Amino acid sequence: MRRRTILATVGALALAACSDPSAETADPATDVTWPDPTAKLDGVKLTIWAAQNSNKVPAKVVAGFTRATGAGVEVVTIPDPYEQGIQTKVATGDKPDLAFWQPTASMLTAINAKTHLQPLTDAPWLPQTAPELRDITGLLNGTRYAALVTSPAVEGVYYNKEHVTAVPKTFGEMVDLARSLKARGVTPFYEMAADRWATQWWVQIQLADAAKGGFWEKVNTGKAKFTDPVVVDAIKKYKALIDEGLFNTDIKTAKFEDQGAALLDGKAAMVVQVNSFFGQLQAKADTATLDRKIGFFPIAPSGNVGTFIPDQSNALVAFRTGDAKREAAARQLLAYWLGPGYKDFVTDRNTVSLQTGVPNPPGVPKALLDVHAALPTSVGSMQALAVANPDLYINLADMITGTMSPDQVAKATQDQFEQLARAAGAPGF
């Protein structure tokens, strides 16, 4: 798993909003029926759209489902940028039966969920889902549209245990540790500005306390802005730490793959990242090695608080295709995935179980368990709580390469947020 959350563009939002005259009147319906997960579906063919980092995720489930039901299931890889590609296709009438999709309210709005997606009302797997995760994401205006299949991503700090022997308790303590590491000749932090997408995590973890205090809700109503001191100061702090030399010297050209190798090899002490980063580490080392070398801690200005950011590899949505048989079969596949097929799924993926009755596989690395354990006390990210998600990461990467100042980053982000909010029909914009 290695991709970022691709942010919606103004054009895609506008296209999605105007492409279907029923956009404001479609009834999500509440009388959804759920077929038996293993009922026969001979002759039915389903399509799942997936990104390059999620196209292997359904393999075990699809194999089990086809054996049990006789249905045909094709997983189609949509090229990056994934979310924009899907929005464009859907807006022009091209729909799959199911797709991986970021289950946040802003991205459900971006795809016009009320019109294009099936409601997953009273889904049969919900009673088995861990209570603290049941409603953490996947809902829009009270209606459930997304099925969470893996643990939502958390922004936090992955660290090499050789260099970090005591977990910092606050953001300030982490910076103090970084300075002591630099004094010993160790690169404290590793960033991948060439790939850009992870730069935003550094600002968002600094906004965790503000998020807990309702900052994103205020942004959604125009009572707060990206140009407010709390955001500008976070951007300036990030730049100051870079200017201080606490990051890798090749920050401008470093990429995602470089980041994982640097942490695992001990060339850097810490990386601020999300769950997909750990997938890269799992591809490079076995569980025993990861448990020995790599740890994780959530961080915020006030303490060890994480920032959760569900991404497209965490959840699926089922589309309204107009074919009642296929729509029912799509719901059946979800019921199988999170029902009879779930234990095999988490074992195959070597990932954390979201269900109280399904234990974690024995090979799940300790750091991944720590990420999951941070969820109940985490706060929502911009992607999870804002009504629209501007290109903060692009602007921050431009700041790192020297083409934007922190104030320009904040203003460009706010300007785009307002455009996106208006296109999405957010009140007050």
C-alpha cells in the first residue's frame, strides 16, 4: 500500500454535481435487503475498481466468493490519480459495481453519494464491528455509504528503535529529541518532497489539538481559515525545522521508496507517515525484523494523540448501476467479505481485524497494532472533517522547493478550499 489521498478538483466536483439532474432528489432508501453471503449467483458478473495500491487487496475474498457463489468478479485497476479518474468516469455514466473509495464525508460528497451510491443501511456486519470503529467513517448526512474493510490510516511517527529508545510525549519533546540526534550525527527526520503527498502530515499533526477543539467545523462554516495563525504557524514551524537541518539533505528529490529504506536501514530516525507507509516496510522485511527495528507513536502538540485519515484502500462503496440483480450481488459480496470471508481476508493481508469475533492474525507487526490502538483517541484530519480538501500537500512541496512562502501556502490553500466548498454546495460559500 503506497498511495496518498488524491484530492478532488474543482472541475471534478462541479462535473459530478451537474451531471445528473436527480442529484438533489435521489432517495437513499432505507429498506435495503441483504442476500445470504453464499447464495448462488451463477451467471452474474461484477466489477471492482481499485487503485494501484489496492488492486491486490480483494484477491483472497474474490477467490472465496466466486467458489461459494459461482459469480464472476473482475478487479479493474484505475490509473492514478485514482479519485479524479473515478469521479470523471462516474460523472459521464461509467460505473463499476463496487470500488475502493475514501470513506470520508468530503469524498462521499465529491462522488455525489446520494445519487450514485447504494446505501448500506443496517449492514449485517455492523453488530460484529468494534464499537469504537463502527461509525468512525463511511457516513454522509446520517446515511452509510462505505464499508470499512481495514483499519483507517493514522498520521503519526514511525521510528527506528536503534535511534529512538524513549517515545516523546509531545511534539516539542520530539523536536528536542531530533536536535539531540542531529548532534550525534543522525538524520532525525526523513521527508519525500519529490512525491509531495506526505508533506501535509507534518502540518496536520500540529493541528490535532485545534481539530479536537472544532477547528475543521469552523473552517466548514467560514468562521476559521487556512490563513489563521494556527495553520500559518504550523506551516512556518515545518519550514523552520527543515531550515534547521533536521531533515534529510536530499529532501527536495527524495521519494516514497527512499523514505522506507532510510528508516529501515537506520539512515534516518523518524518518519511522519500513515499506514500505507508500513505496507512498504512489510514488503521489505518480515514481521520479526520489523518488530525488532520499527516502532510507532502518535503525536500532537499536547501529547500522544493521533490524527486519523481513512483512505481509499480502507473501504469500498457499492454503486447504483440500475441493474437490481447486480446491485444485490454487490451487497452480497460486501456481506461475504465482512462475514464468512473476513477471517481469511485479514489473515491473507496480515492486518488488524476490525471485528470483535475475529482475532488478529498472529503475524501482525507490533507497530501496526500500535497504529490501530491509537484510533479510539485520535482526532479527525482535514480529509476526515473538512467539507473539501484543497491541495495543501502540493503547496507545501512547493514551499520546500522554494517557490512558495508559508503565507502563500496558506492563502493558496484557503482560496482553493473556498472554490471546492462552493462547487460542493457547502452553505456559506
